Amino acid sequence: MKSALLLLVLAAGCAGTAASAGVGPEELIPAGSEFATASGMRVILMPDSEVPLVAFRLRFAGGSMEDAAGKEGTASLLASLLSCGAGSRDLPAFSEAVEFVGGSVGAAAAQRSVTLSADFLKDDGDLALELLADMAQRPRLAPGDFERERALAIDGLRASREEPQSVMPQYWGSFMFRGTPWSRPVVGSEETLAAVTLDDVRAAARSQLAPDRAWFVVAGDFEPSAMRAAIEARFGGWTSKSAPPAAKPATPRAASGKVLLVDAPDAWQTFFRFGNMAFDWSDPDFAARYVANTVFGGRFTSRLNAKLRTELGLTYGAGSNFDDSRGGLFFVSSYTETGKAEACMTTALALYREFLDRGLTAEELESSKAYIRGQYAPNAVETADQRADLLLSLRFDGLSRDLVNTLLAKVDAVTLDDVNRVVRERFPRDLSWVVIGKAEAVRPVVSQFGDVTETSITAPGWGPR
Amino acid sequence: MRPMATAALALALALPIPAARTARADPQAPAKERTPVVLPAEERVLANGLKVIVLPDRSIPNVAMNTFWRVGSRNERTGITGVAHFFEHMMFRGGVKYGKSFDRDMEAAGGSNNAYTSFDVTVYQNWFPKSALPLVLDMERDRMSGLRFDPADVKAELEVVYSEFRLGREDPHEVLAEQHRAASYTAHPYQWDVIGWENDIRNWKQEDLERFYDENYAPNNAVMVIVGDVDPAETFRRVEDALGAIPRKPERRPVHTQEPPQKGERRVELVDPNAQLPMVILGWHMCATGDPEFPVFEVIEDLLLDGDASRLPRALVEEEQVCLGVGGGWQGHQFDPSLFTVDLTLRGDRAVEQAEERALALIAKLAVEGPTERELERVRNKNRAEILHRLAKIDGKAHLLGETETFFGGWRNVQQRIDRIAAVTADDVKRVVAKTFTKENRTVAVMRAGSGGEGGGHAGTGAK
């Protein structure tokens, strides 16, 4: 059954005839056509006429890594402002133009990039290009919009402190990468946002929104030569030049045995993460990592969830994951009512130690491979916008689409020895923790995991002062 | 995925017709050519009453199965609130053959699953490679044929559900919505949240689960939708073989309780120490999903609440900057008369009274002036685009078919849903807003920020 399954998946699209142009034999991510505009912007077109929709993704190198110290959140505010009007359209005219045709436009900052996205019906592709070209080349960045967006961002961060699970990523990134550029939160903090000026945002726009920093992917129902011509018309004359983006800083390991305890005096549950740096998806061991993590914390019947949720009823959810945008930082996470925090945390840790020592069983290996084969297509590459997002992330990291197209074959080739070597040698053993909960109850519990530093969930920022 | 344009869409988009031809639209607006959305599914009704809908789609070698059961928290009563949702959890660990290994066996075959419970329905979703169809059908046969619960499993799962309950209660908005709902209804079971009341969650008995299953989980009370890389004839045969012998059950006693008309405004005031920002929920009783007036409420939501171009976000977030965010609308698809809410999260230093007054003024303006033709056209375009986006995934199609079958009179009515929204006029909007959004029909719930008396830094200026 398992080999039959493999055959089915890998043979998948071979049955398909070339209803959409430029697509070869079955590949999870097809080649598309790639070119650079006269202005130097790299473009990939991925036509696919299954549904009459087109997805546009325009990513610029930059992001919060280039925020000035003390002004974290600048790139994030830039992203907010980019959807507040561009070219001749102010915010009301811009949002009306988008929504009138049932489209959507967004912009988001990450640590190393700012990404504009647009999703429109095929008939409205030219409007989408016009709006994206205006956002990239002629953003308004108006004072009134800036004041409002900054105030909204500050209030939004304040509201997020109501829910421990929504602020956990901020504390986790700040703590695990403290002392390095990766520790800076993309969203900034209430204090740093207040320090950002409109001039800072305009400077970020000037230095980051430039064709030589851009990757542009268009996927969906369009005619490639017409799309190419339209892109050249909108972006070919864009002459803005930028300084080279900041080099990708190293992603160091955190010190072992450190605990950040965030006091949330009114929280009924305790939320925790532990882990440390591992390796990212560009590594030759990526397939083995995928197989291993599926078994430990990457699906409903993973060891973590099966034990903590299904068997012990300690939590609604437990899992483990890798953050590939930050070097492959590995973490285990769950939550439970504070009275059961010790049981939940020590059980999760014991499961992890056992996993490191003993690895997977042969049965788990086969189950994990089957699961990945069965779930990869719908979860990662079923729709044009999924494929656009994935290809953009690959290209942006300097990786080939082969990484995805060979993934299932590589997963299938993983042996028990391979996967258990990766578990033993490449999953982190030196762990640090972030715990959010009622400190007076949890403090005695977490001290067994290392040196405890404390902060309060309502204190400004995302870590110890 | 790619190469093949699926048979479904190829057919679906074959015949252009003018947009919104049922619409009484502005005659000067050029009629855009719009291809109707037709999903060429097939249906069979088994002898035991189970309706099966199959739509082939070979874009990926996978299958999405959505089974809609017409049972939700609406079918509960005081003392066992939340049991429909708890039961949903137990469906993954009660079958005679796969009870302990349901998820493990499905995942080992490359499949995954999930489920959700609403006020009105419980939906079980399986996503799997096509080779796993026989196994998945056998697993469904197993759990549809009668359940046996291990008391240890019941106990562990109760704790899981309790953790889920508490997770929601960490969110002040959910706490406020729960109290708003409880105040809005005096009789109908929509008055409690799907998750149930805390003491009921703590006191469910195993026999509550067994009785709930016996009463509600009947094949004649379900619709199974299968979309993906399948052959319809073969799939119907497999479903018949697997599920055809499950006996039909007698029709349940219908939920006959009607909420009496509200005869005056109700107000709830809460203080939650976790709340960082003040919040207001305004709600009005509205019709059921099956009512001919329902599309007017869909349009009203789009006009008032959805997107930056809609009226309340534009005025309250963007221009006047009273709110951090605006949400709400009609409350999901419901068999019985429902609620329409306007949920306001305020900027830290704004007064709830100011936000409430402004929201009510904007709604009153819509009742008097109605929407512009351009606003209505925006709503039509947006609605159609949303449906098209749902067609991009086999799972989106499966859910759309199941939802349309369950709440809109049959799965063939997808285009009719688009047309019914397109047919709503400015006069319809004025009439329904004026009739519905009255003070007598209104329930208001307010959350003041911080710990009340202390005034803690950013309490609303209107706090007393």
C-alpha cells in the first residue's frame, strides 16, 4: 500500500495535459518563466488557469533588520502605510478601488523583507499591477495616516497582552536571540513605536523599495506574454537604486539553561516554549528533519500531542516546529492550567529527552513518510497563491524550486539510520525556556529548568530590561 | 494544482451570462459578462437517508471529505450545554474497530482530519490521498455504526475540552460575546456558547454522550461531500457498500422553542482585569439563514463592516479614530432566527458611549439614505470573488457544497446565492435596517478596560 501510495503521488500531474502553458511534467512547483525587467526587478510568471484568479507577490529585501536601534517597528509601520494609499489615491480611494472589484491588497514586514501582496479576479489583473506599482514606486506615506497607523499599532500591541499565546512569539524571539539583530521584534514595542517618526518610515521606503531588491511572482489565470508586457510597462522605467540590503546575520545558539518567566498574574493557564537553534530547510538533512519532527510534534498523533493531550488531557494542543525564517530555530510548545504546569512541562521535556536518545521506530518512520506524502500537496502546493508564496520564499533564500520538487523523493529515501542520526546529533540538546503565567505559582516549577529571569506581561518591551 | 484545468471549473465557467441578471441594478452600469458558478457534482441518497455528494477534481491526487451533521449546541438543553462539541471530540475515539487508533491509522495512511461544532451543525473533515478512500470510509462506517466509550478516554477528553474552554476565556472579547449572547436570548438554546457553561463541562456524564449520539447521529441527519481525485460511480458504490447498512433512525423531535420578540433594550456591563482596551458589542435579532431576507443581511454586513471601504471601519477606525477595530455581522449560518452584531474594540483613551453613539448614527443613516449603487456593486463583486476563492481548493469546494446543501436548499444553489445577493436593492437595505436595528430589538454589552475602580492608566474616559 505504501509504495502504491508513493507512485500515485509522484505520478500525480503526469496525467495532466498542458492546459496551462509552460508547465512540464509533474513538478510540485513548475518552472514558470523568469525574466528581469529593464529596471532590474526579477520576475517569475506561473500561469495556471484552474480558477479565474491571479495572485501577485512582490518582496523586497529589507525589513525590520534595517530598523534603527530604539526604533524597532519602523518596517512594520512602513508596511501598514503602504496599504494606506499610493499614487493619486488616498486611503479611501485606494481601499475603494481594491474592494470594488472584490480584490485584496496587503503588505507585511518580516525580519528580512517587506512583502506586498494582491489577490484579484483575472479580469482585474491590470488594476492589481497599477496598485502594486503605485505602492512600490509612489507610496503616499501621509502624516495623518502615519499618526493613525502608529497609534493603532501601539494600541494593538497593548491589546495583544491580554492573551499570552499572542505575545509568546515576541518574548521567545527576543529571549532566544538576545544580544543579536535577530532579537528585534518585527512589530516593535509600545516604546519603540512611539519613537519612530514619519521621516524614519520615508527613509526606510527610499532604501528598501527598489527594483534591485525585489522579487516579483505572479501566479494564476493570465496570459504570460501580456502579463510580461504589462509588468514592463508598470515597472520597467522604475529607476530607483538602493544600497545593498543588510547581509543575513548569523543565527547563534542561545545559552543553555536559561529561563524567561513572564508574569501574567491574571492568567489561568501557563504557556511555555523550549528549544534552541537547529538548522534550516536549505540543509541536506531537511527531509530527515521533516520526517522526525512529524513524529515528535508535527501532527495530531505526534508523541507530544498523543501524550499531553490525548492520553493525559493536560492541554488542548502540544507541538514542535522549526522557524526557517530564523535559521531553523527549534521549539516545543504547549500550555496547561497553572496547577498542572509542572506535570505538563516535565512530561514534555521527558518526551523530548527520550526522543533524542532513542529516535524513531521503523513503524513511526513509515507512518511519517506516508503522512507527509499525503498531506504535502493540499497543504503547500495546491493553489496558485500557495505555490507563489513557496517559490518566493525559496528564491528569496537563494534556493532552487528543486528543494520542493525533490522533497517527496528525499523523504521517501530517508532511512531509519538517517533520521535517528539527525535526531541524535542535530536536534538541540541545550535548551532554554520562555514561560508565561502566574509567576508566584510557576516560579518554583521553572527554576528546575535553569537560571530564571523575570519580567511582567504588562511591562513595556518583550524581555528583561 | 496545475496542469489540468479541472473538469469542474472547465464546465463551471463555460457559459457566460450577464452579471446579476436578476438584479434591479443601475441600468447605466455596463453589464459585465460573468460566467456562472456551476459545480458539476452528482448526488445519491442512500436508503437509510444519508445524502452523498461527489465532485470529481483531479487537480491533486487527494480527496477532501466533509460530513455535515444537522446537530449543534442548538440541540442541547440546560445542564448539558457544550455536549455537542464534546461529542465531536469523542467521535475520534469511540468507534468499536478504530476507537483507540482512529487518528493514528488515518495519519499512517497519509490522511488528516479535523472537525468543528457550531450552533447548528457539526462538520467532520478528512483530507487524504485518494488511495485511502476505502480506509476512510471504513472508519466513518465504524463511528457511524455506534460508539463505545472507555471511561478513561472520556475523562482525558473532558480535560482537553476544559483546556479549550479556558483558552477562550483568556480572551476578553470572547467573555464579552458570551455575556452578550446570554443577554440577547431568553428562551432559545442559542443563548449559550457552543463550548458550553463551565459547570456543565465539569459535570457531563457518559450517558449524556450516549443519549446525544442516539438522538442526533443518524444517517438521515447527515450529508457527506466528497471532492477530489475520484470517479463518481465507483465512489457511490464504495459509500453504499460502507455506509448503506447503517440503520435509519426515527426523526428527532424538532427544536420548537422560539425566542419571543424582544420588547426593549437590554444592557450588560462587565469589568475584566485582563481587558487592555474597552469593547462594545451591539446586537439585534435577525432572521434565520433560510429566510428570503437573509441576503439583505449579508449585504448589510458588507456595507457596514467588511473591509476598509465599508462604512464603520472607514468612519470609526480611519476618520474619527475612535476604534482599534470593528467586527461582527451575521453570526454564521443558522436554522433559527439569529443575531446581527457590531463589535467595537476601542482605542485606549476613547469612551464607550462615544463609540456606541457613532455606530448607531451610522446605521441610522443607512436606514434613511440607503446604500449607493456603487456600494451595492462593490458588495456583488466582493461576494462573487469570495465564492471563487473558495473554489481554489478541493476542501473549499467540499465545504461550499456541504454548506449550500445544508443551509441554502441544495448544493446546486451556489450561483443562486450569488444572484440573491446581487438582487438586493437599496430599498431592501433601507427597509430591513429600519425594521431590525431598533432600540427595542437591541442588546448592548460593554467591557470597561482594566480593573474598574483603579482607573489604571488607560481606562476609558467614560468609565464610571
